[in-house]
Amino acid sequence: MAVSKRKSSQSGDSKDQIVYSEFGNSHSEALQRGVPDLLPNQQNLRVQVSRKGRGGKTVTVITGFQGKAETLADLLKKLKNQCGTGGTVREETLEIQGDHAQKLLQILVQLGYKAKVSGG
């Protein structure tokens, strides 16, 4: 049985120090991948209406974003307010409840994005 030994600090500090870690520090900033936050006119977005895997509910999905999570959250909030409905961010895609493809296309073009309706 392995026994773990920890040296107690004499200064009264209660912080735990990691002496050894096999796979590195998972909270290291060096391991986090930087996401380029492209300008709206440099992004090609696809707007499509989908029901697949949602129990028959219609959802408008916007894909093709290349940006930070905060930027997507702000854009999602604007789009939800314009459509008067709910939505979510999933893996760099925006999902807006309901069939709002044409309305979202107009809003995205006004905001400066290159957007197209995809699918029939």
C-alpha cells in the first residue's frame, strides 16, 4: 500500500503544493488553445432548420463560427431577443428554437456576417 507524505509548511500556509504530477498541471494556461476571434465579415455562416434528434421540435441551427465563447453568447442573446424565443450554444453552433431561418439570415447580414441558408 502506498503511503502519501506531505510536508507541512511552517509559515502556517494551508495551500497544498503539488510536488509531482504525472500528466502535468491541468489548469495551466499553456495547455489552453487560443481561439482566434475573427471579424464578422471573415466568417462564413450556414443557417439551417433541423428537427433531427429533437423529438420533432423545430430548431434553427447556425454553424461556422470561429470565435470565443463570450462572443457567441453575446450574439446568441441578440438573436434570441430579435426572434422572441429561446436558444443555446452547443460546440460552436447556435441553436434557436423554432423556424427562423430567413429572419436570422437578415439579422446576421445586418451585423456584418457572411451567411447563407443551407438545406431545403
